[in-house]
Amino acid sequence: MKTYLECWIGVAKSLLSQALAGEPRLVEATESKQELASGFAFAATLTGDLKGRLTVVLDPAIEQSPLMGEGAEQRTAWHELLREVAEAAAGEFNAAGEKKCRVDSLEAGSTPHADAVAFQLVTAGSLWDIAVFDETEDAQFAAASTAIALPQDRSQDRSADSSMSAGLQLLLDVELEAALRFGCCEMSLGEILELGPGDVMELDRQVSDPADLIVGDKIVARGDVVVINGNFGLRVTEVAEPQKRLESIRCLF
């Protein structure tokens, strides 16, 4: 499958030769001249399955050459011609495969800080440098790359941990009501109204099963019921994760 840049090159070689005076040829070069740093640039913005920009930087001497014809406003004419090239390249790209793109705009831009493909526009007695910067990419690949979580700055984590620790210190003296739950059962309102002394309710838990320690509406620990100085107590055998225990506190405020 052809890339958009490959489509652009093929279209540009044909259209530039047809549209410019002297029928110049667009040929690939090994490198661009330094003068292109002060050249004028046009950036085509692409959307669709392909997104990004393709920037064309023209040799500043082109503006002083009547390639668009005598009396023509050269920069404006180049803008229109490069728009035509960009849109025709998009059409060729769409016809070449399943991916689709369109040219949303072509505007005056600046030279990108990226690698360029170098060309020369050659006539019988002159040549001009052209640099093309391809900053397009597959939209699905770009979205997937954006979705990858980047490692967080550990200094920020430490700062967050410090803030959390300071907040917890303020809560350590808060008194909370804890309760033991031996088991549960479901009863209708009628059954509850008929309860009287001596009635027995069957719970959903075996005698050997651990009891729950409840704070708020959260289970924060489980253990065995014991008797301490004539009072019920709980010998803790397992505890909830710290985050779960903090959630039980949060529900009280």
C-alpha cells in the first residue's frame, strides 16, 4: 500500500511539470541547500484514517522566478497549486487502499524541526530546492499510542503520599462505633410484628463461622467470638485491605 508521501511525490512530478512555465522536472536530491531555512512553507493538514501535516518548503528564489507566468502573484499561485497537489494525492491515496484521508486545509506554515525529503525543481538553465516534511501517521496507531499510560513522576507520588499521610494523622483520634455481626436472615414485616419472647430466628451462618466486625456499613475484619471477663469479644483472624477500611470511615462523614 502506498503512503501519502509516495502519492504526493507521484502527483507533484506530474502536476508541477504541467502547470509551471518551462515544464520543469521534480527530481529527488541527496540533500537540500541551507537557503531553504529562509524559504516559504505551506502545510497541508490531513484528517481521517491518516492525520497530521505534510509541509512543503520552497526555495526563496522561486518567488522571484516567473514559474507561474509573467505578472502572477507567485506565492498565491503556489498556494493554489500545492493545494491541488495535496488534494490529488489524497484522492490517489484513497484509491490505493482501504485507508481514507482528506485535506482539511493548506496554509502558510514554518519549517518543521524534522527530517525532510529533498527535491530539486530543474529546468534547462535553473534549479530550485524543495523540501517535503512528512508528519502524518495512522490515526488508529496515534490513538493507541496516546492511550498507553506514561510512568508518573515519582516525586509527585511522594508528594501525594505525604499529603495523604498528613490527612490521616488528623483522623487517627476520631472515635468510631464498631459492631459484631453473627449472621443475617430475611423476614417479612408480618413475621417481625409477630415476634415474641422465646421465639428463635435461624441465621445464615454456622456456629463455627467467623463473625464480622462492622464499621459503618463496611466489613473491616473477621474473627472468632470469645468471652473476656464476662463480655463478648472478637479474636481477629483476618482484616480487610487498608483501602477498604478507609472506605468504611469515609461513609460516616
